[in-house]
Amino acid sequence: MLAEALFWISLSLLAIVYAGYPALMSMLARKPPVKDSGAELPSVTVVIAARNEQAVIVPKLRSVIAQAYPADLLDIILVSDGSTDETVARAAEASRTRLQIVELQSSVGKSAAINEAMKLATGSVVVLTDARQPLDRDAVRHLVENFTDPSVGAVSGDLRYDRARESGMQRALHRYWDYEKRIRLGESRIHSVVGVTGALYAMRRELWTTLPAGTLLDDVYTPMSVVLKGHRVVFDPRAWARDEASTGDEHEFRRRVRTLTGNYQLLALIPGLLSPFRNPVWLQFALHKIGRLVSPLLLIGTLVGAGLAAGTGYQAMFYLQLLFWVAIALVSATRTALRFAWPVALPYAFAMTQAAAVMALVHSVRGRWDVWGN
């Protein structure tokens, strides 16, 4: 009985985390939000933290300068985190007005660089955006429209990818992002998303909380701090930045390890997130974030439970699972191009996420934090 219970409990929790909860959020996401676009526009400061971004900083700044937003209400702060290339020089050439450059002589990490910029921000709304992704011309305006609702404290933008020439792995990553966006839209309708798009998000400057040194995920720490202060954090896909998905699984694996490690770090930085009495989106946080951290344990539970349970059905489930993981291991170990082929890329990407969650747990136990990551 214990083996059967382990199997069904583990399988049920996995189904809730990866299917049930996303399905519920997808249904809620169908109701569009109502926004007042006729309100008076606030002043905006766009903050960009960059380190050795000479290849992308010029198109990024041009996309910010070209925003369909009154020029007298928008200024830009670029913080160079100890860049050793021509990031600062090229940024200065790209914009001689409306741009304030803060040049840090040595690298202090992204979170500390953002803190330096926030000391100088004057806009009542601050837009934080990464150096790599150019913004759509209406991105800032769409973000700002959400603040006509006084309950909204922060707004997440969207990422859009060029899907014309996507590989199998890119297609899997793009489908995962579509899946993630439906969850975020549904969370917005309930109360708040539990993380924003790091490439593009905005917040009321008065709600800013200084990032602790070495914070990995400012795009989760900041919105959850806003939520704990009694405000909502919403997702607006009309505001978007353009990005390209990584073509290599090694880069994607490192990115996922960093993200999942950051979620463990977040629990140490803001333990109140685990309290249903302090966190108004506790259930969403548990299902969206914690569920993915513990999913490797749940997968082990289904494997062990099926292996120990009596009955041909359980034994069949055990061998099917075992076959799946052996096949994934062989595909990964041989580095065959099959791992990028559709539809193999999708289960391979899922398995890669589980491996990243295990590695993240190891890093968090060891207290190993990589400030910028790859």
C-alpha cells in the first residue's frame, strides 16, 4: 500500500504542477484586462545594467530612444558593471542626450549595478530592461498604462522570438515560453504573477527594495517584494522585447541551473514567501515555483513507487519510466543531433530541466551563487 500511495501521490502532484495548474491559468487568461489609456502619462526612467555588451548596446539604446513616449518624460540610465570592452564608448555615441552613464570601474554584479542606477532614477515609474533585447516601439507606453490601476505596483513585459527558422530545440523552448505565458496571464487575472520577464518590466519607483548583494533573480525578488507590500504584479504581453532563443542545450542548461538556483536563494532571502499568512499569492508561488524545484523528487517517487508496487500495471509504468530515462541519457551522452529533432526536443528539454533542478539543489546546499550567470 505504501508503494502504491507513493506512486499516486507523486504522479498527482506532478500532474497538478505541469498540467492542472497551467490548464486552470490558461482558462483564466482568456479574459482580457481593461486598461485606461487616456490617463496622464508619468515620468519614466529606463534602467539598463550591462557588462561587456558592445555588440548589442547600440540597437538596444536606439530602441529605447525611439519609444512612442514623450521625450521630456523619459530618461535613460546605463550602468556599466566593470565592462572591459567598448560598451560605454558605443553607448555614448548612440545617444548624446537623455542618457546618463554610470561607469563602475570593477564588476560588482548585476544586482549591485541595478542598485546604483536606482539611486539616480527620478521617474515615478522605472522600466528595467536587459542590454540584449531591443524593445518594441510601444513597449514603455503599454507598460505604463497598467499603472492607472492604483493596485498595480509592477508590470511584466513579454519576449517575442523570430520563429521563421527555429530548430527543434528552439521550437521546444518557444513552446515552453508559450506555456509559461499562459500561466502568467492567468496569474495576473487572479492577483499577481510570481515572476516577471527580466528583459522588460516596470514598477513604481516608490516600491523599490534594494537588492541584496549577489541576488540572482531580480526579476523574481523585486516583484515578490512588491506583492508583499500589498500591490499587484501583472503581465502585459502587448509590451514586448525581441529575443533569440539559444540554439545549444549547454547554454540553456546553464541558464536553467542559474534560474532554479536563484529560486532556492529567493527562499533564503524572503522566507515570508513560504507563509500563506504573509504571501497573498502563496498557492501560486508554491505551484509555479516550489513545484518545479521538487519535481525531480516527485519523479523519483513515481519510479520507486511503481517499481515496488505489485501488479502488472505498476511494473509496466516502472519499465516505461526507466526506458524513458535510459533513452534520454543515451541521447545526451552520445551528443547526437537527434536531441534537437522534433518531437524529441520537447521531452529532452523537460529532462534537462529536471537535471538542472537537481544541480540547483546542489549549488544551493553548497551556497554557490553566480551573480551574472551565462
